[in-house]
Amino acid sequence: MRLTPGPGRDIDLDRVDLFDLDLYTSGDPHPIWDAMRDRAPLHHQVLPDGREFWSVTRYEDVCRVLGDHREFTSERGTTPTHVGVDDPAAGKLLTSTDPPRHTEVRRPLGAKLTARAVKSWEDSIRGTIQRFLEPALDGERFDLAERALLLPAMVTGPLLGIPAKDWEELVQLTAMVTAPSDPHFMVGNEAATLAISHHELVNYVTEWVKRRRAAGGEDDTLLAHLMSVRAGGVPLTDEEIALDGYSILVGANVTTPHTVSGLVHTLIERPEQFEKAQADPSLIPNLAEEGLRWTSPACNFMRYAVDDVHIAGGTIPARAAVVAWIGSANRDAAQFPDPHTFDLTRSGAKRHVAFGFGPHFCIGAPLARLTLRVFLEELTQRFGSLELAGEPQHLRSYFIAGMTHLPIVAQKRRTP
């Protein structure tokens, strides 16, 4: 998906297809979202097969949909692939569960992922990122987006308890879940790709748990911690552990690579921003936040209205699907002045909703923020310049905004 919008144009919102994959692969959704925020902040679309959904695009409305589980439930599915087809794992899968059960499962896991807890992993993460970037230092062509797909597994694999031999397979499977129509990941067709990836990931966690129980002893990894979680005073069933482990694996792998590649592409297009970060490392934490706002890798999340809900000047009928467009909310001028300008010194960049909002705010956000900050520190300290070495290729997905290829050539930074 283009991160820098093209020129404005007349848009017939009655003819807009927000599920058109070409819009995100080779098109430009930002002018459409601009028009929707301005003229149709509550938008209704009927798909060719008769399924229908409503969309909200303004920041305040996106926050309301994601933040109020009493009005908008997660228990019928939370991604656009579930429009009109209830998620069979609803009520069991962490991402498809409302409070209080969602909170009961999430809280003990979140205690392992606070900013204070993940701070102790910084040295390990820095070493991983240094090894990741090392091949680019020789000045040869380096496909950042392709290689970055493995970066989250390199960072989180040891924390989750996943051996290195399994990282590549799991990265492929999680990519199949979130971009089942992309030719890099599709197996047969979209439905088959989703079925295969869901089955293989759940089966992987199930077998992991069996081996862990057989081994016994102490284990402080996140997946092992999941086995001790109790919801409502009752231990999770093996099915719930497998489904929640699946949710953790998907969440760990699918967004950070696209923030990294999208942000590097943005800095290549704006060398003055890269030079500012090189000159003043204190700007890097804010650069990370502006990068999250700008890339919005999780493009949207879905909920279902519990009852008729009046919002954005209209009414969403009870039990209707509503898609909250995060990529649009993060370009809302009411929150972010001059929103289509990338500015690493932007005041208030951290108000972005790239990690979601409300009860389902990304549990791994502190780790993702730490990883992105360390990546940018290493990038700006080690590289003097970055250039494109070929045409970027965008992910074919209306759920994840990202890239599959970003060939670059980098030059080492000369030390004074």
C-alpha cells in the first residue's frame, strides 16, 4: 500500500470497494479514506456475494468502536476475513473474546510484556538486530522487506520458547493467515491458504505443549506461561491454550516487519529525515512513533454491533459488521495536523492507534516499540546512506499494509 498519497481526485464513494485487493497492492487508499472522513464517516458497502459491512474512518470513531466492547463485540471475529462468517474460535481465541474473560487471560500474559519487563531484553535484541543488519553493510543489494519477515521470530523466538529451526516455517504460516491472497504465500486459493495455516499453527502449539508437559521442570517462556493461566479460576483447556498460542504467534510475527520496511522506504524517500535522526539520536523514540503512525501495518480491525448504534452521524444496525480503519484514523487531520507529511519531530505522534485501542490494545506493544527503537538506533549509527535498488513490491492484503520486497543498497557510516 502506498504510504505517501498521490494527488487528490474526485471519488464516488458509492462505487468504492474497500475489499479490492488491487487498491492496497498497486493502488492508493489514502485519498479514499480522506474523502470518507470528510463526506461519509460512516460508510456502508455490500460485497458481490451479498455480505455487507459498515466502515468508520475518523480517529474518534475508530477509538469508540475498538474501545467499547459493550457496543461492539469481538466475539464473532475481529478481522475482515470474518465478515458475515462468524469465527468458530470466538469466545476461546484471545483476540475474539470480550472482557471479562479476555482480561482474565490477557492480564497474566501482559505482566510478562510490560515496558519494565522487556527492558531487560534490550541487549539481546540489539545483538539480534546487529546480526540482521550485518549483511547489508557490504554495500550489496539487500532485500530488506523479504529478510525482515524473519526479524520478529529472531527477536521473540527465544522469549516464546520457539527453537530457531522452526522460525522460518512459522513466519510463512503466519504470513499465510494475514495475506492469504498474496502470491508469495497463497497455497491453491485464499480459503485453502487460511485453512492450512490455521490448522498447522494450532497443531504446532498443541504439539509444543505436549512436549513441554512431558519435559517437566521450570520454563519461563511466554508459551509455557500460557499453560498456567487461569480464567475465572479455571485452567485453560488444551484447545484454548492452542488457540491463544496461535494468536500470540500471529501477533508476534505479522506487523513489525512491515513497520520496519515501510519506515526505511519512507526514510529513503526523505533523506533529510534520516539525516536529522543521525544528527540527533534523541529523536529516535519519536521517529519510531511517527513511523508507526505512518505505516499503520495493521490496517484495520473489525467488530460487530451488539445493538443498533448511532455513530458518525448514522446508525449501524444490530449484529452488523463494522470495520475500523486504523490506517485512516492515523491520518485524521483533527488529531494529526498535516497528516500526510512525515515528520520525525511531530508533537503527539504517540497518540496513533497503530497498536489498536481499548481492551485489545496490542499486548506486545512494549516489545515492538523497543525492537523498533533499537532497530532505528542501529540503522542510523551504522549506515551513512540508504538507496533503493529496485521497485518495492506491496503485500496483497486489505488487512496488513506492508511489503514483500524492498531492495536497497546501504553504505557504511563513516566515523569521525
